[in-house]
Amino acid sequence: MNTVLDIHGLEVAYGKVEALRGLGLTVGEGEIVALLGNNGAGKSTTVSAISGVVRSRAGSVTAFGENITAAPPWSIVERGIVHVPEGRRIFSRLTVHENLQLGGYTVPDTRSIDRRIEQVYDLFPRMAERRAQQGGTLSGGEQQMLAIGRAMVAGPRLIMLDEPSMGLAPLVVAQVMDAIVAINRAGTSVLLIEQNARAALKIAHRGYVIDSGRVTVTGSAAELRADPHVVEAYLGA
Ligand SMILES: Nc1ncnc2c1ncn2[C@@H]1O[C@H](COP(=O)(O)OP(=O)(O)OP(=O)(O)O)[C@@H](O)[C@H]1O
Ligand SMILES: [Mg+2]
């Protein structure tokens, strides 16, 4: 399996707060990899470091065989790595369609943008129905679909989703997870950050549990579901 992402010894500090303390993980081509952990474990910092939004002070990030540790965010998007941040951050005054068009800002060919927007409408028929609705008036689940759809318009090879299930009702969580599976089957590798370990381990191939900026447990999704520590801390009795 080709390696999409390979992280070694990553350290990130915000002033005195050491958010990542030697974190390592890999994502292989075609995989859905879950990154689990409690509040403050360093999950969002990990994706922000990969996407070049925060600087690491040690360690390396390699994507598709190239060192991107100090690369600027735009160049990381150009390499096919997109980040759907926590809290969605869609443009609330723009329509669904305009939000999707903005997802193609790094794509020079407008025809491929239009084609990918149609693929998003196939994936999320709700978005097609609401294409003229203002983003800010969508429900939370619809906004999450829009945020994922907008990232897909960039044509990513790796999509990093930061807590896509946050604040969503169980049925909507299931719909979002189904969409992630569909995106993965169509050829995009996925790094899925979740506090909802149960939902994430249903669809992931492998996972990592992180605590205080380090990996504490790793294995296949089945191994993690059977790990007593993971069950107790993240899956409930
Ligand atoms: N901009 C910042 N300035 C200072 N400290 C920060 C900043 N961002 C994150 N931190 C700290 O870094 C640590 C890791 O935070 P991070 O957001 O990566 O955790 P997380 O695993 O995503 O948590 P959550 O599940 O709550 O989103 C925390 O202690 C947090 O307070
Ligand atoms: Mg976070």
C-alpha cells in the first residue's frame, strides 16, 4: 500500500502548552484512519500541523513521499490535502452553490469544478435541493455536508475531517459517516478526527488514540473496539 501521510516525532507548542509531544502516525492510500482522543488531546493540532496552519518545532510530515513539514498551507492544498475544520466554517451569507464554488479556488479548470459540484449534489441530494439557500440558514447536519462537499470540490487525495459528527443527532451522524465511506470508496483517503469513537470505529480501517499529544493505542478498528482501555475510556461499558 502506498503511503499518503507519514508523521514522525511531531512536536507543537503554543507558548508553554506542549500540545504534541512526539506524535507519529501514517495514512495509507485508500484508508480511513480514525484519530481518537479526549478534549485537549491534540487532535485538532495534529490536523492543523499537517495542513500547515500551525508550525511544528520538531518532527516531520511527509505526504506522498515529499517532506511538507514547513510547507505553506496553500501548497499543501495544492498537493491534494484538504482540511474540514472543527465547527464547519462555511460562508453563512453565501448560498450553498457559492460555497461549493469557493471549494474550487485552487482548481484552475472551471469545468472540473462544475463536474465535482455535480458529484457533491449526487452525494448529498439535500445540497442540490438547497443550492440557492444561504449557508448560515442550513441545519447543523446540512452545514456539515456543505463543509465536506466544499472540501471535495478541491479534488483531494486526502481529506482530513475534524469532528464531523459534533452536535449532530444520531441519524444525521450516520448519514455523514455513510458519505465519508462513499467518498473513500471513490478513491479519497480519509483522516477522521472524532470524539465519537463508536461512530468512527464503525467505518475506519485503523485508528490511533492520542492522549496529551502522544499516541497511546493503535491498531485495526476491530482491535481498538476490543481493547479494554479504549472500551472503558471511549466506548462506554
Ligand atoms: N491557539 C492555541 N493557543 C494555546 N493553546 C492552544 C491553542 N490551540 C490549542 N491549544 C491547546 O493545545 C492542546 C491541544 O488542543 P487541540 O485543540 O489540538 O485538542 P483536541 O484534541 O482537538 O481537543 P477537542 O476534542 O476539545 O477539540 C490543548 O491543551 C489546548 O488548550
Ligand atoms: Mg479539536
